[in-house]
Amino acid sequence: MTPDTAKLFDLTGKSALISGATGALGGAAARALSGAGAFVTLAGGNEEKLARVAMNLRDEGAGVATFAARPADAATCDAMVAAAAAGGRGLDILVSASGTAAIQPALEMSPETWDSVMDANARQTWLLARAAGKAMVGQGRGGSIIPISSVRSRFAGTVGTSAYGPSKSAVDMITRSLATEWGPHSIRVNAIAPTVFRSELTSWIFENDARGTKARAAVLARIPLGRLAEPGDFEGVLIFLASAASSMMTGQIVNVDGGFSAN
């Protein structure tokens, strides 16, 4: 890589906010963006985990701040963005990685559970993007917003995704809609759509018991690369979407799925 090419991926001087920073993908985003030079503000509901993630990054020389909350309402999202932008940093990058999954047959799922999945994955994504968008428009220097979608936004594939799938379909449309609205302000909005990756929510799929083995086999049958994802598999694409390397991309849903969506 030439020095000029390397500059395309350089995030030195940029300020990034990562929600869900204590999760597997949020943690990968924190490592990737701070490693590329960005100051990162980590947001999450588990204060103890948040402190550990921040300490590990600081030990590696990263600039880090924390905000112990989930993006549950508009006021919290505004405060989260203000914390990320504090000290004259402003806000250049948002990775919206908080969310939940309730994999359960529809006839066994309560309306309350369905509502909670839609709230965590769709409504909170919109609320936080809205707060970040307001700040970025006010700054007048553009920015990059990266919601986390899923291949399940378009492919059901397994029983039990009647809440999770629609919530991620909503994330896709939020991404496209905001990209259209905010493009004139040089704010780019591109989502990442992963296949199954290792996390606390999916750890059971990686187990070798009957349940995990059956579920894993069903997913792997659709993945040409022949493996499930690890959090580190998303670091490169996060840097790409956050940086000048993707300056002509917006409104895209980027599948990082080992070929799942091609099969």
C-alpha cells in the first residue's frame, strides 16, 4: 500500500461513537476505528464491561471516552452524541451496533417480545442516527453513519426470525432513507449485514450439542466459505465505510456473510 493509498483509510483526528460497544461487533468496531486513529466514544448499558473495553483500548494507546447507556430514547441519544462531540471533537462516525435477537417461533412469541425486538433494533437505530445526523448537519463537515443490519433482513432461512428479520429490514430502509435525505450534507449512511458471527447472543450455535450442531449445519449449508464469522471479520469493512476510501458510497447494505446472500 502506497502512502497516498494508506491515507484513504486513515481516521486520525476523527471522532467516532459506537453504541453496543460491549458486544462482539461493537468491540470489533472500537478496536478497528481506534486502531485506524479515531478517538472513540463507547456507549453501552453494562458499565462494568464498558470500563473493561475502554481500559483495554487505552492500554493500546487509544483515545477513549465512555457513556454508560443504551440508545433507549431521544434524550439519551442526544446526550450520547453530545458526549462523543465534547471537547471540540465533534462527531464524524457513528456505528450503531446495539440491538437484540429473540429467535422464537411466532406462535410462542408474545407481542411484547416482538415489540422489544423492533424497539431495540429499528427504533433505537433511528433515534441514534437522528441524533448523530443533527450534530453532523450542524457541524457542516459531513460524516459516516454505519447501522448494523443482518442477512436476515432479506433471508428468513430459519424458524423463529419473525421479529428479528423485520427489525433488520427496517434498518435497511432507515439506511437508504437517511442516505437520501442527508447526502446533500455529505453524510453517508451504509449498513453492514453480517451472517451469524460469534457473540454472547449466538454462542449456543457454536456449541457441539444437538441444538447448536443442527442450527450451525443449517447456516453453513448456505455459506460458500464454509465457516461462521468471527467479530474480527468485520474490522476491515468498518474502517472502509468510516473512511475516505468509501467516499462515493451511500445508501448501501454491505453483506459480510461468507457468500450467504449469493447462495
